[in-house]
Amino acid sequence: MTAVYQIVHQTTNMTDPQSAPPPNEQPLVQHLVELRDRLMRVVFVIIVLFLGLFAFANDLYTYLAEPLLRHMTEGTSMIATQVVSPFLTPFKLALVMSIFIAVPYILYQAWGFMAPGLYQHEKKLVYPLLLSSTLLFYAGMAFAYYVVFPLVFGFLTGIAPEGVAVTPDITYYLDFAIKMFFAFGLAFEVPIATILVVWSGISTAEKLAAKRPYVIVGAFVFAMLLTPPDVISQTLLAIPMWILFELGLIFSRFYAKPEEEENSIAGDRASNTAPTAKEAAATATPTPATAGSYAEPAADPLNPSEARLDDTGYGDSANYDDANDSGHGEYEPPTEAELDAELDRLEEEDNAEAATPGKPKDGKSKPGNNK
């Protein structure tokens, strides 16, 4: 019977991803060891790719410089102003290209490190985000090379003053190209950032859409900081960021939680945390008005002569403004006269009970026996 219950419980956890918690926490040392192993794998893959690309480093640089060489005048070429630039520049290009090519594997290792701490439904949402972020990064690099570079270099070489030969240095050109690749690759991640903001609950798609003017201004400021000081490259980076932001708003609606689900979750949390009426009454502290109240015992119906204090108004808190006044919940010892009167009353009752035949052993007459 226990085995059947375990099988049913495991099947329920598999079908309901939110009921399947992540595994137990691992020690910090084990996390660090795993992180070290994954970083070593990433470095190994980058080194392997670099060794394969270094043999074609000069061809790669020629292909990278083709958009600029196309717009240069005949008889001019790029130059190398440093002694080791003809070697180090292609070397650097091969290393950077190996890192860019290894981006999917780097993200895969990051995913493998984070996945054990995620729920099943979170894994289903993060996996497509990782895949789409990789494709968008490569799309940004391709957009920079095939669209932005020809327009920017055609504009820059065309506005050169009369008699100035445009002969850029190969090192500066490589730095410029890497900067542009990184800027456009990062800018194309705007839909992913928008989806993450909505998915995490920081904001909603409607609130982000209301802030569209600020996003447009921020896109142009971002493009101004990452692109050369020309209007063409700045505009070619800001406009795609705006379009990608709109696409992110569209796709973020699929990742947003329904309003009914959020309300139900909030209601469940409130019901789990709110105390019940009995608990609230048990844990409530007495107020000053009721802390000193004293409940008088009910008068004995067989002794009409015993008067209740409430009938005389003595001890009524409504008649006294001072909480320390007599009769307001504080005990006052009886006087000697009151004690003597009470003792006399008790002796008379005992004598009357002893003289009455048929009294029970407890000394009290039953109702209906007194004639």
C-alpha cells in the first residue's frame, strides 16, 4: 500500500510542475566545485574553437573588413601602425570569434548550473528564453555587419575632406567592429528583458506600454553611447530597439500570470496567514475597559434576601469615570460589621435547617419542600 502511494505521489508531482519542489540544497563547497567544472569546460571549448579558427585568422579579418574596403577609394588600403599589429590583430579576432561561437555552449552550462534550483514550470519557461536570447544575439551581430556597416562606412568615407585618404588602422577597426557587434547583440535582447520584467512581476505589459515615450528616449541615449558619433548608426540602433521592445510587449502577455490566478494565490496566502476567529479571540489582549472588570456571581434564587451588587448600581463601570474608583473591578475587604452580619445570617440558616425535618445530607432544602 505504501509503494502504491509513493507511485501515485510521484506521478502527481510529475503532472503538476508547481507541486514538484526543487531538490534539497547542496553545500556551498559543492556548488563552487560544480561552478569550477563548468567554467573549465567553457574554457576548454573556447580553446578548441580558437585553435581551429587561428589558421584562418587572416581570412576572417579580410571578411570582417570587407564592408569598409568596399567603400575605400582605389589605391588605398588599411594600415598597421604598430609592429606586432599584423599578428596580434588577427589573433584577437580569432579569440573573440571563438567566444561568440561558443555562446550557445556557455548558456547551456549556465542553464545546467541554475536548473536544479528551478521548479518544473520555471524550467519550461526559461528554456525557450535561453534559445531565443542566443538567436537574437546572433541576429544583432548579423544586422550590424550586413546593414549598419555598409551605411556607416559609406557615409564616413563619403564626407572625408578633399585630399584626405581614408586609411584606417587594422587594430582600431577591429575594436570598432567588436564594439558594434556587442552593442547590437545586446540591443537585440530587449524582448527578453521585457519578458523577464513582466514574468517576474516587477511590472505589467500595460504599465510598460504606458511608458513607451521614456523607452524611446532611452533607446536613443543608449545608441548614442554605444555607437560612433554619427546620426546614421545611432538611428539604426535606436529604431530596432524600439521595434524589439514592442515585440517584447506582445510576447510578454503569454508569460504573464492570469489575473484570476494571481487573485487565487493571494487569497490562499491570506487564508493561510490570517488567524481564525477563535485564535484571534484567544490571543487578543484585554483592553483597559475590560481588563479590570469583575463578573458578579448570580444571586441564589432560594435566598431572595441576597441582593446582587448590580441591582444597586454598585460596581457599575458606566457610573464611574475613574478606573481606580471603588467598585470598579478592584477587591475591597469587608468591614467588621459586614462580617458579623454575614456570620449571624449563616447561623440562623443553620439553625433553621436543623429544625426542619427531612433535610438532605448536604444541608440544603430541595425546591418545593419549603412550605
